[in-house]
Amino acid sequence: MIEFFNTDYNKVTCKLLVLNVLSNMRQQLLECFQKTIESVHGQLCVQQALFEHPLKSRQCTVVAIGKAAQAMAQGAEQVLAEKLISGLLITKHQHSDVAALSQQWQCHEAAHPVPDESSLETGRRLLEFLYAYADFPVLFLISGGTSSLVEVLPEHISLKQWQRLNEWLLASGLDIGNINAIRKAVSDIKGGKLLKHLQNREVHALLISDVPDDHPHIIGSGLLFVDPDHPLPEINIDVPEWLKQLINNSSLDDAESSIQNGQLSSQQIIASNRMAMEAAAYFIGTAGQPVFLHEDCLEANAEQAGKKLASYLRDEAESGFHIWGGETTMVLSDSPGRGGRNQHLALSAACELSGNEQITLLAAGTDGSDGPTEDAGGIVDGKTIARGQLAGLDELECLAKADSGCFLEAAGDLLYTGPTGTNVMDLVMAIKK
């Protein structure tokens, strides 16, 4: 396993079954990934955005929600200082650090990626906070993970039904746009419906995007944003009958009425996958290496994407540093093994690269987590398969069982970063000699 420690960005520890030191190509990939994460870190991006923001010199409240909420909250506090009346932070379990914030903050943790009662509790806390400070402008800091971390449900939907819905979505192989369309349809605050609780308020939003094309109405299922083209969430895919009933019984017209009930004073995307890719290209470019920034967004099945990228690198790509961004998908069985889409992509690529000593590939989630695991992804090369087989594992069996994390761990190729303070989808980086 390869581990990063956020307290010291220069410290990299590698635990390998066979190799005792990092190869030069691996070291370059790890260093570039670290620098890229730093460039889109929530604290830095919020500080930069607030430097000339209209709220900088005025009293206001702040609501930070998502996996990057802690870092974003710290950035806001440093700029706003005594102008911060009160703040509400909602993030994933073990992603908050109360000691790093002032006493003005209320901090709550909730479940991700499958929500539970804590997600409904944070929904109640959010509404209470907004009404308690209704006389002040509010700054929202929103990042990926918000969909699971905070929710207010219609009366006809139970927690058990909601969890079943989310478990089905996560295993469905759907892209984030369709997943969040369904989430918005059965929520009382998503899809812009939170605006009805913000009438006559001055509302600003800074967002870290974890979706393709950076559409605000998709990020976090659009707490503050109604889809301008489709005010009523459109479900254009086949879903199970039980899910159809949940959607049909929901009050979709709430989203349309929210357009008149609330309005944002300003909004800004402060970090995105594209920004991260360009930062990675810059870091490698300054080292004098050829850089190839691939425009096509990764969004296919993770296993297929891994094979395709590895085949391209092996058979067609020029020597140099290659960068892709996006978010692949997986269809899971009822009892999947250990892993996530980036680990699955990495192992699939390793199968194609087996025996090739010219290519090393890193696939990782920029938030530091991959699917339901706390691992970020994997970094593989031509010897990955041999190392995993030496530990008694079969790569094809692990792929079939969605158990890529176990194989990568056995090969010493599992990547762990811990919470990164950002969330801008996934990055795939590769070096070809």
C-alpha cells in the first residue's frame, strides 16, 4: 500500500511485497498528484474567492457542506474573521476537525456514501440554522458528498426506503447526472427546493465541482439551484417499480415554485476537474516533460475504461505524461468485494500492461476515497499482476467480484491519502517512457 500523510506533503511511504523503493515513474506520479490536490484544496480556493468578495467586509453566516467542507470552512474563517457571526459545518464522518475552527462553528458529521439517520438529523440542523440567523446574509460552501450528507424527506418516504434508493443508485452504473436527478425528485431540499427556506435572504455560493461540465444544479443535487432547462426533475431511464412509486408520490412542483421563493446573489465555481488537470499539466510541464492533456471526459464503465486507456498507452500514445479526468461507473452485484471505480480501473489497466516496463498509471479520487472504501485508488505498472499473483490472488477473479482493492493491496499498489480537502472527481495520470 502506498500512503500519503496530509500533515506532511513531502512524506511518502510505500509498502510493497516485492519492491523496496519507489520507481522513478511512480515517484513522479505521486508527487504530481499531491501538487495537483494542493492546487484545488478547499481552503486555498475559498480564500482566493473571498479576497474581493462582497461579503468580505460584512457580517454574515456560513454554511459549509460536503466532503471538502472542513477545508472550505477554514478558508472562509481566515478571510471573514470577526465578520463571521456563526457557521454550520456538515461533512462526512471523520472528516471534521473542531479544534481547527473557532467557537462560532456548529460541526456535524453524517454518513457517506449511503445516508442514514445522521443525514436526516443534519437536514434538520440546516433548516434550524437558516431560520435562527435569518437576518444575516448567508454564504454557502458546497462540495461533493452533499447529496448523502444532508437531507429532508417528504413525509411519505421512510429512512429505510431512502437508504434502499441510494444503495440501488450506487450499484446501478448510472452517471452522476441521472443519479442526482432521482435524488432531487424525492427530496424536500434538493433541486433548488432549499430556496423556499431562504426567502428575502441575501445568498451567495462558492462551489467545488465534482460533476462533468460543472453544472451547479447537479453538484450536491442542487440544494440552491433549479435546472434552468428542466425545473421539474426529468427521469429518462428505466427504474424499478418501487422507485417509480417513490418518485411519482413526491411533490415535484416544489422545485418550480422555489424559483420565485428564493434567488442567489452570486455563485462561483472555485475548483473543478478541469482546473486540476490543467494544474497537473503545469507541474509536469515545468519539469520539461512532454504533456498530453486528454479532453475526453472519463465516464464509461471503469473496467472498460481501464482496458481502453492501457491499450492506448501501450499501442498508440507518444512517450510523455498523459492526463485524463472524469468519473467512471460500476454495476455491482449484491455482494461486491473491496474496491471502487478507480481501483477497478487501475486493476483492469494492469491486466493490459502486464509485462510492460515502459508505462506506470495512477487512478485516484481527488477526495481521497473511492466508492465505499477509504482508499483513493491505485498506482499500477507492468509488474502489478505478477506481484498480486505471488500473493495467491487471481486478477480476473478479483475483477469479476469487484474485489480489485484486495488485489491491489496484495500487490502493494493500493493508494491511500486520507481526506484531501477537495473533491473534483477523479484523475488518471500515466507516464510512458
